[in-house]
Amino acid sequence: MKMKKALAMLSALAMLGALVSCGKDTADSSSVAETTAPETSAVETSEESSEEESSVSDPLPRDVGPVDANAITFDDDDMHTGHQMGGGGDECDVELSIVDLDGDKKLKVHALRAEPDADFGVVKLVFNLPEMLGVENVGNIGHISVDFTCIANETWKNDDGSESLVVGNFLGALAGNIASEQGKDEEGNVIQNTWANHYEFAYQDWEHEEGSWRCETDIPALLPANGYAANDEGTTLVIMRWGQANDVDFYIDNLTFYDKDGNSMPVLAGGAGAAEGAEEGAEEATEETTEAAESSETEAPAETSAEA
């Protein structure tokens, strides 16, 4: 009897040992599986991180959108009355030319320094709207669109002493002489201004030596009194770039005018003959525009504060 009990106890102990052994093997296998999975995940994460670090952004393309059939593309080698305002003060001199930029013609604006080590002054480029659109159509302007491309010619000097060939800031405004005389209603309220800043733009690129943007604004942009007066010979579009530290050329392309119904407005034929015929009107319009621009800068110092 005692022998049977002993054999039964030995059998039970043997079975218990087998169960413990199986449990231990299972635990070891699970432990290996759990430590293997994170190692694989870490490798994948490392590869993704490496790809992100090695990626370099490309400069913005010059093709910034569709081109309207009535856009001024400068493919005809005509500046379409574009000229320097020439009013002195904070304005800098510029050199204007039609250039072929990789197969696409644009109006190039190259600013000139007053002194070798000085910052550049304000660029003020004037277009005479009656010569471009017909004086009878100027009062119907409801929207203006223009494409800009900037290309750096010299490095930007950072505060820490390092230098980089980048565009940096491209700040300025679309503005213009919108009427020769101020208009008021019977109660003395101004219903027609003579000058308006349609839109102040602020673009920047601190990675590339070139950048392109499309700039658009409604007319009038803010106040009803800032629309273009009808049948006014002195109306202009003025493209201004605030002062800049480094030498950056900017290029104008696809200048497009839209009427108040959203339809693009055809531009009168350009060419040398039209340009010569516009000279007399350009001189008169430039004098009026210069006075208006100077008055605007005096009344709104916040605008010139962006010229840093």
C-alpha cells in the first residue's frame, strides 16, 4: 500500500515538472518575439528619418498659374508704358529691359545703389493706364493680377556674420493715381480719392536664390472711393518695392486687368510707335503720380516702415 502511494506521488511530481517546463519554454518564446518587434520598428523609423533629413525643397516654379489671353506677357518686346517714376526722395534709380528668361520674356527691373555700401532705395515703376487700356475703359477696372520672379545677385548678410545667396524679403505694393481730382458728395464726404495703395504684398524666400509669386488685388480694395475714375487721363498703376539690403532683380510678367464683371480686359497694341505717342502723357501722369506717392508716404508712415 505504501509502495502504491509512493509511486503515485512520484508520478504527480513528474507531471508537475513537465508542466513547469512547458510554461517556461512558452514564456521564453514570447519574450523573444516581443523584443524582436521593436527592433524592426526602430530600423524602419531610422530609414524614414534619414529620408526626411536628406530631402531638400525645390525653389518655387516660375509658372505660378494659368496665363490669360489678354495678359501682358512682354513677348512683343514692348514695355507698355512702364517707366521709372523719377520723383527723387527715397526712390532709387532703375534699369528696365525686356529679357528672355529661359525662353520666357519678362520685364526686368534692376535697382541701382546710390552709394556702393548703401541699401537700395524704393523702386517705383509707373504704367499709364489710358495708354494701355483706353481712357474710356479705365473706370471699369475691377481686379489686377501680376506675376513676379526674384533672382538674387549677391548674398544676404545674416546677423551672425554668415552669408547666403537667397532672395530674402520681397516687400512692396500695388498702388496708383486713381483720379486727377478728389471727388466729394453734397455732404462733403470723399467719394473719389486721387491715390490708393491697392495692396501691400510681403513675400520671402530664405532658402533659394530665386522665387516666384502671383500678386492679385481687387479694385477698389478697401474703400469704395479708391476705385479708378472714369475717363481720367492721369490714372496709373504703380508697382513699388520697398528698400532692400541685398541686390535682387525682380521680373514682371503676365500683367492682367479684369473688369468689374471678372472678364479680362484687352490691352491696346504696343510697339515703338505707341510708346513714342505715350511719352507726353507719361510725363504729365508721372508728375501727378509722384506728388500723390509722396503725399501718401507722408500721411502713412506705416507703409514706409516695411522698407527695412
